[in-house]
Amino acid sequence: MRDLFVATIVFGSLPFILMRPFWGIVLLAGLGYMNPHRLCYGFMLTMPVVQIVAIATLVGMLASKQAKRMVWSTEIWVLLIFVLWMGITTTQALYSALAFEQFEKVVKIQILTFMTLLMLTSRERVHILVWTIAASLAFYGIKGGIFTIVNGGVYRVQGPPGTFIGGNNEMALALVMTIPLLRYLQLHEKSRLIRLALGATIGMAGIAAVGSQSRGALVALVITGAIFWLKSRNKVVTAVLIAATAAAVLAIMPPEWHERMQTIEDYEQDGSAMGRINAWWTAFNVANNRVFGGGYEMWHGWTFAMYAPNPDDVHDAHSIYFKVLGEHGWVGLGLFLLLLALTWLKCGRIIRLAARRPEAQWARDLAAMIQVSLVAYMSAGAFLGLSYFDYLYHLVAMVVVTHSLIAAYEPETSASAAPVERLSLLTALRQA
């Protein structure tokens, strides 16, 4: 039954996608983050649904007259150079077969990123994409929050196997990144009932992130919570929300969770932490020795035998920074960090532009919340190797498009303009 339901949605959407390819972008985001096909048990489990929808979307983009526009900003050029550099490093990889296989996956992600960028031509489309990403991951936030409460936090919250968010650490990172987007949607939703539901979802997502028992997620939640409060328009409401979630977590989680979290301070006695540090030194040594790094999937025995302080402790980097450093060298890490920095700074420019333009208040809130999401990614990512997670690149696309949209506002009319009304999901769907 579950397979038939997902198949009906996916294959039933294809004719509409051919006529209006933006809905293909929306469906691809839903498939990429919620992964409903990975929750099936029959033929849809192995069906290449993303590839099928991507091909239909691409055909629709070529044939349809629906609005399209490419924004060639500095961030997009840096991203393109980064992808090209990763292609070069793949040709020099220590494990070429594994590296080419992974590079193919990364290129597919980036093709979808550029397709998304091309179709984001209005506030309504940006808003729908935010809704799609947030709702897809909120499904696991609500599900994981209930699971944590019912089981008293004894078991770990995890995502669907075989996906970017399959592990408990990965799921926690995605949920912490999604909380700010849920807050943006809450600020700009017309329906009071939906706003209340979004507020409850934020709390459940926080509980689910803690229920993952990821120590990196706890660090990210603390840092993100502070930035979330600083960036919030209503600091009192935000403070109450954060305090309520923290109180619920402390009341729910068992003693074993508290003991596990205390090992953050005693990392030298933790085998997992020391394994990561050994991998980080390996990445550092590889980058110093090889201009192009070790290439994708370099985390194997021979690499550690040659470059690791402890050659017997073979371990993945579990860090977005050291993963890129080891696999693509100092140039690759520089491009990756530059992309993050430029995206953060562009968010700042959006906030400053919107401060003088009441009709751009939505852009100010979105940029501020994306900054919080970036903080979540950069802090939790320090202990997790999701360097190529499509979530980051979707955020980059949304920031670039949002900046281009508000930069196009006429200065002479914006000074006297009234704030734009809250945008309900139904209104956005009609206008997209």
C-alpha cells in the first residue's frame, strides 16, 4: 500500500512536471529530504525515482515556457570552481574507482542545485522550496520527537537507511538546520493554526535532535540556540521556546544520555573522539603532501599506513572541514570555506537592504534564519562529514536568489512601501 501511494504521487506528477518544471524541483526536494521511497518495502524501495523525476524536470525546463533565470553571483562562481576542482582531484585520487563513483554522486547533486537555482524566480517559489525542505525534515522531527518522549530517550532517533540522514548524527544535523527555517515559516504564515503547529514542530524537532544522542548535535543546539535568539525579531518568545524545549529535554532524557553528553569534556578517554582526531591529522598530512589531496573515499588502510599518527586506527574524518581538506587539499578547503563565508556575508547584505525596505521584511527574516541554519551546519559539521549534503547548496541557492529579488526593488517606491503581508502556503502555491 505504501509503495502504491508513493508511486501514484511520483508517476502521477510527471505530466504536470513536463508542463510546469518548477513542480519537478519541488518534488525532487521532497524526495531528497524526506526520502519517502526509502520508507517503502516493495518495488519503490529500489526504484530510481529521483533520476526519473530529474529527467522529467530537465525535459520540462527545455520545453516549457515557465519562467527561468540564472543568477551568476560570486557565490555561484565559487561553487562552480569548487565542483571543477573536485573533478580535478578525482583524477588524482588514491582510490580512483571509489573516487569516480562518489564524484558522480556529487555532480548529480550539483546539477540539481543549478536546476533549482534556474527555477527560483520569485518570492513565492523561494517560499515553497523552504516549505518543502522544512516539511520533509519536520516529518522526522515530529516522528522522532514522539519516539523520544514515548521511549524516554532510551533509543536513538535515526533516519531512513541508505540516505544522507540515515545515521543518528546526520539526522540530528538536518533537524538542527531545519529549526530556523520552521521559524521563518512561522513568522510569515497567515493561518494562526498553522503558526501554532509550526511552533510545536520546532519543539519536537529539538527533542528529536537531542533524542539522536549525538554529542555534536548537543554542541550545535547550544551554539545555534544562542544565534537563533540573537537573530530573532521577538526575543522573548524565542527565549521561552528555547527554555521550554530545554526543560522538556532534561525531563525526558535518561541518566545514560547525561553520562554520554558528559564525555564531551573527557574526549581523551573516548575512543571515537580519538579516532576522529587521528583521521584529522591524516587529512592534514595528506593535504601537506599532495596538492590535490587524496580524493574522495581516501579513508582506507593504505592512506592511514602512510599518513596517520596511529596507522591502525582507520577512521572516517567525521568533519566537513577535514573531509574536504583530506580529499581535495588546501585549495579545496579554501574554496569550501570561501563559499560558506560568502553565503553568510550575502545574508548580511540582504538583512541590511531589507532594513530600509518594509516590503522586503520576508527577505530579512529568511536571511537571518539561513544564517542560523549555517551556524548549525558549521558547528555540528565540525564532527560530521556531510561536506556534500545538498541542504547546504540549496541554502546557497536561496540566498543568492533572495538577494537578487530584493536588489531589484525600486528604491523610490520602497521608501513609502508598506510591509508585505504574510504569505500563506496556499497563496504561494497559486502564484508560483
